[in-house]
Amino acid sequence: MILLSLSSAILGKIIPILEKYKLKYQVVETGEELLERAKKQNPQLILLEKDLPLLDGFALTLLLKTSEKTKNIPIIALCKCNFPEEHQKAIECGADVLLTYPFAEDELVELLSKFFKKKFKPKEVD
């Protein structure tokens, strides 16, 4: 299970990719909700961005990575801009990987393969 807390534009690009590779996901609206779900559901991966309502992505990542219950959940931070200071802050907060938007499908699939430790093949189309 992957928890997603992203803008609608990014969700529109990521969800078709996840469905193509038969990956289960849940969309979470706010940073606070993502924190609570991560504690309860122990997802395999979290994809988030900085600009989240109620609790920003940097603070959320720091909270997740300093909690015994959630510290081992991999986090992919999506950045809409390519500013070195934002990348540095995401890493300092504990993000495992940064992915700059826009990104290529194969770039995301390669990251997913790394975290799930398997190669993904698209589902067959009937």
C-alpha cells in the first residue's frame, strides 16, 4: 500500500502509473491525516509534496522519521521546483528520495522498483 498526499495535477499523473503496474494506493488530503494513517496502516511507501494543508511536507516527513512506529517507511518527496535549498531541506527532514516534477514514467517506476525490491511489468490490457 502506498499513501499519496499530492496536488491534483501530480495525482493525475501518478495514479494512472500506479494502476498500470497494479499497485494499491490511498489518497490522503492533509498532512495530519497522512500522519495518522501512516501510524495505523504502516504503508510500504509514502509519496508527498511540500505544500500540504494543515501540516506541510517538511514537518510531516520530520515527524514520520522521528517516530519509532513510522521511521522505516520510505518517503519520496516530490518537488515542483528545482531549488537546491528545497532539496536540501527535504533530505534534512528525512526524505529518502527526491523526485522533481515533471518526471518521466520510467523514473517513477525505477524508484518504485527500488523500494519494493522487484521489477514492475504493466498489467495486460484486454
